[in-house]
Amino acid sequence: MNIEDIWANYSERIAEIELFQRATKNAANEELKVLLDYGGKMENLPEYKGMSLSMHNMTFRDAQSGGIHFYHHKSLSIEDSQRDVLLRKNRHYQWLLAEAYEEFEAYIHKIYAYCGFTDKNFWPLNDYGNIKLFERDSLTFNWYVEQSDKKKGTPRSILANFRQSFPLLQRYEVDNKLGINLVLAITLIEKLRHIVVHNGGKTKSKRSFTELVAKEAGLSNNGNFSPESRELIEQFFGVDKYENFVALLEMQVRPEWPIESYVCRFGILVNYLMSYGFLLFEMAKIYVKPA
């Protein structure tokens, strides 16, 4: 597989994820519109004021008797339903971000496999495992992908190798047209994915999470890091009772403007994954040559 195919496959997978996100956004907007219209009609009917929009009984079958047990009842107002639409939309965004990051990690492994497959001197010898030196010439690209997956400490160990082999990479990670530290951005997404998958999208402490991300990105000096780094991380969390929840929905910007304008936090993070992925693609084209 050549480097262009690896980039094209990664781009296609991320594009599919973005299409799912846009479909989720449109569906939620339609649902909110229906609820808003319904709420407006109820305002004109005082006898229905305060009435629940829907009622739900939760049941399960008892394993011993086979009987039905009611374990919960929930009545939802229009306001409850509107909130639930947004929470569900955000949850979908969280899982799509987790999927996007996993595609990014798979892409990194393929780039690393391409580098070793193309230039037999690119990988350190310990990455080859127990094979004999003369066997390298007969190894397939798929072997390199599988071996890359076995490398300890990935993806960071792979990125560390890239930084050693691609002199320009460290420069663009810090000094780029995006105006952000890409190491911090990728570390942030990695950690967001972790709490989405393992903690339901909620961290125990936003402050501790922020400090961990800055530390693992190499930007913390005895617990101190720049306000810009803190702001970058914390914009992806909610406020008030949701301050420890990963928040990826659209945010309104410049509310003083006569026309509403929004920025999508999910889109910001996907842009980081694509920008860094393209940077690796460009670096590989520059530095990796057949040995």
C-alpha cells in the first residue's frame, strides 16, 4: 500500500463519521423544532398547562418467577424532552469523536508500517521482534501493520519515533497556521475518548483532567501551564452542573451579532485529527525513501 492510499482511506473514514454527525445534528434540530411548535400550541391552551408530554414505565422479567416487575416511572415535560434531545445529541457526538480518534490511531499505525516497509532502516531493530535480519526483505506491508500494533506505548512511542525521523514535525506541531499546539490537541482528544468510552463522557474532576492533559502533552511545569492551554482544554466541557461532562455541541459565538453564529466543538476536534494526519502524510512523503 502506498502513502496516498493510506491517506485516502483515512480521509474516507473520517468523512463518513462527519456525515453521521451532520445527520445527527439535522435529526436533533427537527426533533427540537417539533417540541418547540408543540410547546407554543400548549401555551394557548391553559387547561393543558403543566401536563406531561410523555409518560414511561420501565419493566423487566423476573428470572425466577417470569413475572413482570416495574422498576421505574418517568414523566417528561416539554422542557425535559428538549433537554434530553440535546443530551442524546451530545452523547452521539461523543461516540463519533471516540470513533474518529480510533481511526486516527489506526492511521498512525499504517503510516508507521509504511515507513518501515518502504525504508528498512526506518524502524529501530527492537520493533522487528524476534525475526532474523535477513528476513526483513520478505516481510509484507500487512506484517508491518500487525507488528506496529504490538509496539509498546503506542501511539505516543510511534509519534516519538516520527519526531526523531521527521525534523520538521516538531516545528509544525508548535508553530502552525492553526495557532494551537498540536501535541496538546491530540493528547486532549485521546483523553476525551478515554472518558467517553470508560466513564460515560464524565470525568471526576475537570481540573484534574486538565492538569493531566497538560502534563502528558509536556506543557506542565510543576502543575503550572499557560492560560491558553487551559482554555483550549476546558472549552470542551459543559458549565454549572455539567462542568465535568464532555460537551461537543455547537456553541454560539458573538451573541451581540444580529445573525446567530455557531461553532461546532466536535468539528474543531475532528479538524485537529485531520490536520495532524495530513501533516504526517506530508512528512512521510518528504523523508521516507526506499532504502
